[in-house]
Amino acid sequence: MQMQLCEVYFCPADPSCTLCRSSEQQWRIFRLRMTNTLMVLLVAFFLPCVTGQSMESIPSSPVVKRPGETLSLSCRGSGFSFGSYAMNWIRQKPGKALEWMGEGYTDSSSNKYVSSLSGRIEITKDTSNSMVHLRLSNLKPEDSAVYYCARHTVV
């Protein structure tokens, strides 16, 4: 199995950051203004490259949280059989590689999480509404990142 990803370009270390998504579709550019808050989470979700399939982020704009708070993110899939795929959450911290966080199934007892987030992460999959939710509690400054939802694809 492998994840289906599009290229995502961003510059989270730049205070006047421009977030761009590149594919055969039109470029989308968002101006993000950083604040002097202790915790800044830049939230973006990849859209599958296959025409007619998409993932919608909820919320669709950057989220600012403080240490100790809880982050709740959701994304809605369309154009594919949502119940047939495991849904993953991935993040990328400024200047770092992508980091897999966990994988959610319709039967949550099958969920898998990275051990470093044990006790703080919960992924729930709502197949009837084609949605996957991420809940990350007791936030730390090192949780600042761009967060992505992705679906597993079998090759």
C-alpha cells in the first residue's frame, strides 16, 4: 500500500508565508500572517491528484492554539468510496520531513498511531459523512506544523 500525495510547497518559517499547492490544476496561493502567539499551527490538507477526487479541510484556514490546548481538525473526502480506505494524518514541521501521525479505520479498534503521540492523539473516521477527524490534546510548541489528511491507496 502507498499513500497518494500531491506536491505541496510552503514556507512555514517565513512570517509572511505563502502556501501554494501545485498540480495540473490551477495554483492556489494563500497569504498567511504569523502572530506572536506561542503556538501556531498552519493547517493545510492535500487534495488527491486524481480528477474528481478531493479532500476538504475543516477548518480551511490556519489555526492558532496555545500549549496545553486541544487541536481538532477534520477533512471530508469525495469522489471515492470513503469506507474502502484507511485515512491517515501526516504533518510537516518547519524545515523537517513529513511525519506520519496515525491511521484511522471505520472500526476504531484497528487504528494505528505513532508511539511518540501515544495518549495525546485520537483519529475517528465517520464513513456515513465521508469525514476523518484528528484530535491532538495537550499541545506542545513542537506540534507546530502543516497537517495533512491522506488516504491509503493499494498499488
